[in-house]
Amino acid sequence: MIRAATPADIPFLLALERECVTAAHWTKPQYEKLFQPGTNSPTRLVLVADGVRKESSIADSTRKPNSGSGVRGFLVARHIAPEWELENIVVALDARRAGVGKQLLDALLAEARETNSQSVFLEVRESNAAARSLYEKAGFRLTSRRKSYYTNPLEDAVLYTWARH
């Protein structure tokens, strides 16, 4: 189930993004700011994929930083009309390849259509083949790259754009 995130989800968002080395890593205050709209700030869309965790054992659940949470993934996007920027998308390690990322991305694209937006853009590490495949299957097209954009390790950013048809 995809739903709007709430401030109560922040600990789970932090835990999930810490699990994922390729995710954008934000501080707790940065997440808190997502839920405090200001008069001069862009509109933000913060969604979570909520589902039941399938645990294989009690010992296994105690090792996972988000144990006890039904949050299996999340997405943060920024709207500056007529465009959206996908700022972060993270799926729990044990929920990958189960359609969670696709559901989150589909929800963002539906919002883009609803707001009559012209495009959605994002950047991703060149080596993140799984994410790149997800974006390409959703209709995103590679538009450019930023040489040596990421550090630890040093790597190009690949830029993608989805355009409304």
C-alpha cells in the first residue's frame, strides 16, 4: 500500500536509507523539514510503501534497523512547476524486486500527470543498474551525465527525464 508519509515515519525512513549505500543520505532535521511546509519552499511529495514484514526468525529481525516497521520503501520528490524532481527513492533490502520501487515511482508519475507537469527528472549513480533498469522500464530516458559527481566511490551521475506524452 502506498500512502503519504507522516512525521512518525521519520525513524523508519532514516533506518531504510542507512541500509542502502546508494541512497541519498539526509539528516533527521532534513527529513523533519519535509513535513514543515514554508511559504517559500517547493511542494514536496513524501510517500511510503507500507506492508507486512516477512520475518524468517526472531534473530534475523533484531539485526535489521527497521524491524517492527511496516515501511518497506519510500520516495521523496520536489515539485517546481512544471517539473518534478525525484530526490530519493529507497526500498528495503528484503523487499527488493517485489514491485515496491515500481509502485512508488508509478505514484509519483500519477502525481505528475495530476498536476499537469511536463516532466520528472532524476540523477542516479552510473553503477546502480537495478535503479536504472526501473527508471527505463517506467519510460525515463537518459538525458546526460555529470562526470565524477558522486564520491565514495568517485562515480558519474546519470540523468534521466520522463516527459509527459
